[in-house]
Amino acid sequence: MIYQALDSELKLLAKTPGVIACVLVSVDTGMIFLSSAKSDQIDVMAEAARDYWVLHQKNGKVFEALGSVRNVFIQHESAHLSVQMFGNSSMLLVTISKLRSVDWSSWSANTKKISELLGKLDV
């Protein structure tokens, strides 16, 4: 039941204007848990994006004065890549979007339901 609700919320989030795909990836293994992607290439990118989070974990103490990290945000030449952790969950939300097309100031509110559902899963 929770899995289906999570899948529905992920697909709804992926319909946000400017979003290309949203993918839930295991922080421990890099394997995909759920994906809204319509291509294998995006899924491969989402799996690899986990390494950005691992790099943050490795060097996180350097940035402690800035507060806790809510999102690792990378701008590539033709798209944005966002990697977000939810509380104590072992899942990362990887979002790929068109350049300058997503209202990131409201993103936390947009992802709240996914965060709540992940909190109910034993992952």
C-alpha cells in the first residue's frame, strides 16, 4: 500500500513544470527503488548521482558551519541535477530538470509527502 502511494507521489512530483524525471535511489547501494524516468539513460544517471551524496558524506564536516545539507544541487551544461536525502531514510531523491525551470524555493513543500511515506517504509 505504501509502495503504491510512494510510486504515485513520485510520478506526480515528476509532473512539476521543468522536471524531466524523479528517481528514488538507495544511498547504500546506488540501486533504483522507484523511477518516473522514461529512459534507461536517466536511470543510469540517477544511480551515478548517488556518488555526489557519498562525496558530500565524505567531506561534510568541512561545511558544518553552513548547517545541515538539504540538497546537493549540480548544474550541468544542459540540465540541473538535484540529490536530496530524507531524514533517516536510506533513500535519495534524484531529480533531473531543465535549466532554470523549477521553482526550487518550494521544492521542500513539494517533496513533503514523499518524505512522510519514506518514513513509514522500512528502507
